[in-house]
Amino acid sequence: MFRIGLLDENLYNWHTMHYPHYLQLAAKLYGYDIVVAAACATKADESESKRWCEEYKMEYCQTPEKLIACSDGIMVMAADECGGHEGLAKPALESGKPVFCDKTFAPDYAAAARMFALAKAHGTPVFSCSSQRFCMELLSWKQRYGTPYRVVSQGPGDLRNYSVHQYEMMEHLMGIGAKRCIAFGGEDARHILYEYANGRTAQMTQMMPAIPFRLTVYKQENAPGEDVAVTDHYMTLMLALCRFFCEGALPVLPEDTLEIMAMQEAGRRACERFGTWISLQPIRK
């Protein structure tokens, strides 16, 4: 049996309260022997963490080191607190055991590069992603048609964290190679255009109050767009997690996650200077 430990700042949050059930359901459906067995929270009161572990039937670990010692793999959560991911994930990245780091991987490109370098130095397999990257409809489109000419994405949230859902989908379809971006809009609605080689583009719109995720994909220049549903994603992600932990299959390469970090950071900079092109190359350096 493969034992997974949850590492978070606080255990009472949506991802930590749902991902263990989803993962164990997927393991049962697909024939993997996995149990989410232990949890540790670095910023919560001990009584609160013990109550959570009792409620969710997991072993309570007082420190990350104890959690890592009793686990075969680690899920670093804190899905809404990516600013602390580098410090939270450090002991797991040094463990040599497989690590899934929840979205958003890091607050910026430099931190992401340091985290991957640390994992590589200790022989630790690691990946990060948003569940939207594993939308069945998106995966099906990519398998049928390959790399598109243009992607247009819309969704809710903030640029610091929640925008990763849109970036994951855009990068998965378009691949690595965004050159520069430009933004327009205001506080409640922003539009960011990314330019690639050969005229290819990816465009994202974020609006508040929240709007639903929507993805339109263009196979080639001057071709009509095709709407791709953004619905069926959690079980596909959980299957990828099962394969990662039990078989060592890395579902998302570090290079892809670093591209997403560069796009997100460039997008934030562009939204600070509407109407100005921002190059991604200085960020990658």
C-alpha cells in the first residue's frame, strides 16, 4: 500500500478536505493501492489539526519531518496560499520521495526555479498543476488536433493565484514559447494577449464578479473557433496522481510549469502597465 501524507498550513480548506476522497476514489476505480494516511499543518493550532485528522481518519503528525518519515509520497497543499509554498514544500522537496505541489506552484518564476533546483539536487520527483489542465475535453482536443493557432480563454479570479487555471489550459495547448504579452482593462476586467512565433496568440480574460471558465480554440489562421468544455477534470487529475505516485509517471514537466510561472508573472507586470508590451525573456533569466 502506498501511503500519502498531506502537508498544509491549515487543514480546513476546500482542497485538503476534498482531494483525499477524490484520490482514494480514483485509486479504487483504477486499481491502485493508495491511502491518504497522515496530515500535518504548519500554522494551525494543534487542537484544530488533531480534530481535522480525527474527522478525516488520518494520523496526526506534529512536524513535516514526522509526516515525511511515515509517508511514501507527499501532497503539499495550501492551494490558496502559494506565497508560502517554497518554505512549506522545502522539507518534502529534500526528501527524495515523490511530491505533488498543489496550484499555484510558486509566487513567481524565481521561486519556482529554486524549488525545482532543490528537488533535482535531492533526486525528488515533483510536479504541480491545476485540475483544469486535465479537462477531458481539452485532452481530447489536443490528442485529435495537436497544437492550435490561437486560444481564447475566460475565467474568474485573481492574477496572483486563481489565474493559474487559465494559464494551465493555455500552456498545455500552445506549448512553451510565449514571447511577450500586453494587457488592457481595469480592476474588474482585464485582457492579456500573449504572442508566440508565426503569429500564434493566446488571449485570456479575467472578470469579476465571477464568470464561468470558457475556452475557444482555433486550429489554424482564419479558421472558425471551436468551444471546448471545461468540466470533466478532477478524476483525470486523480488518475494522473495515482500513476505519478505508484508508477513514477511525471504528468507535467518542470519546463511546462516554469513556462506557466513566466506567463503569469509577465501578465501581472503587463496589468501594471496597460498598453505596454512585456517580454518574457528577462523573467526566464
